[in-house]
Amino acid sequence: MRVASGQRSVVSKTIGDKFVMKFILFCVLTSFLLTAAPFAHAQQPTKVPRIGYLAPTDAASDSTRSEGIRLALRELGYKEGDNINTEYRYSEGKVDRLPALTAELVGLKVDLIIVAAGDPWIRAAKSATKTIPIVMTGQGSDPVAAGFVDSLARPGANVTGLTTLNRELGGKRLEIFKEGVAKVARVAVLYDPALRPSVIEVKEILPVAARALRLTMQPWEVRDAGAFEKVFAALTKARPDGLYPAGGPLMRSHGKRIADFAIKSRLPSMYTNREYVDAGGLMSYGADLTDSYRRVAYYVDRILKGTKPADLPVEQPTKFELVINLKTAKQIGVTIDPNVLARADRVIK
């Protein structure tokens, strides 16, 4: 069958129009897909890492440390409420609250847990989870001896972080204390008998250094907040030459109270870290806290970027600081040895 030339023209035009329409439709769809794909991708919510933070005291007492870690994280690009969120839990000195607090953090499915406390808190976190990474801030005892890690070089499980040698520095503190305040001969040591690291320091570490320095140690147990007044009254009668709080959550949460008593009693005092000196204590010697906060932030950063805790060796401190409060020295009528004063990393005037 033959098609007239006019008919052929109509057929060709019809076929051409259909082709053009299909081509236009193809271009429109392609353009839409190319435009919508990035938009759809951009609309996908970005997961904001969630950190659990477990502390032994309350928010006010722990503010220096928590704020220090927050600022250290900010240096690495983490802004609270923007690309990181932190869930804070405080046990307020009550060890029996630890199972519930750690269970809360695990239930929130946090990406890691910072334990800003000693052995009972680290142990509670470790018991609560075998998978969520746990970062120690250095307040515990030897993590290998405590069973938290297999070794410092190879932690082996989900726990890593810092060990600050806090208890092991007890002898060095007594040495600096004796050199700085020559009249010190009898030192009253406050400690919480419920804390095994404190007991080891008071019973094993300090006596060895005291004998070498010809100091007499007078241990005083402080089991709870209510015991301070009784112990302070007894110390007023005993009249020691110096005061040494052995650290721990109980001492930390009552640091200002202890410093005030020492000033009122005109009693030279030596502490485990600078927070006590900021509160009015005379002297402290320990790991550089600012550097420790930066190292905690380093661990958080590495873990959030995918490194396993087992592959991050536990670090010991490399920076230490001696802090002296000359304002307090003047209040209690004590002159600090010039040689010790010259070695101070920070002096409060």
C-alpha cells in the first residue's frame, strides 16, 4: 500500500513530535533527579555523637574537670550541642547509685563513657558494658593491677585512657612538703577507708617516705561527710604540724571545707592536685590537669573516629605541676622555702 506524500509528511511530523516530547520528558526527569539527589542526601540527618560522663561528686564540685575536658574537646573541633552531646551523671559520693547511673548511660546508647573517678566507678562502667568504649581520666589505681586492662600498651578490651600515678606520687609530695615548710614534723593524713587506693597510699606508700624524711604520720579515717567535724575537732586537740588529704571523691567534694579548716587552724597543707590549692590549700603536686584534660579529649576524638579502645595504649602523665598559694601562706604565717618557690609551676598571690 502506498502512502501519499502528504500523508507521509503527516506521519513523519507525528513521529517527530513524539520523539521530541519523549526527549523533553527525558531531559526534565534527568534534571529533576540530578537536582533532587543532592537535596535528598542533604536532608539525611547526621548522627551526633553522644558521650556519657560519670563523676563521683556533684556538678558544682566537678565543674573544673568537666569544663576542662569540654574546652579540650572544643580545641579538637567538638562543640557541645552542635556536633557532640554529653550526658552527665553524678553519683554524689554514693557508690550504691553506680549500677543505676551506668545502666542509664548504657540505655541511652552513648558512643563512649568518660569515667571521671576512681576504681569503683570504672568497675561499675566496665560491669555495665563490654562493648561501649570507656575512657579513664586517671583517678583510679594501677589499671593493670585493678584488672581494668590487660597491660598499659595493650588494654585488650573496651577500657583505655589515663593513669595519673596519683597515689605513687605520695612520697614525692611529702618530700616537697618537708622541704617547703621546714617546721613540718607530724603530718595528719585524711583518707577514706572505703577507697582501696587511698588505703594503700596511707598504709604502704607514705610510711616509707615518712621514715626517710623523719616525719611522723597520723592517719585519720573520714568515712562520710558527717565525719569531718569530728575529725577536725580531734585534730585541733592533736595539733599536728601539717595536713595531707589523700584524695578521692569524698576529699574532692569537701576540698574547700578542708582548706578552710587548715587556714583557720594555721595548718600548712599539701594536696594531690591544684584544685585544692585554688580553694585555699597551701601546696599541691600532681599531674598537670590541663594536659590531662587534653589527653582525655584525644582519646574521645580517636574513638569517635573509629579507633578501638583496645588499640589505644593507656598513658601515664608526662607533665607534673607544683602549685603554691602564697596568699594562704601569708594567712597562716608560713614562709615557703625560696628553692621550692622557685620550682613552682604556678604561684597564687
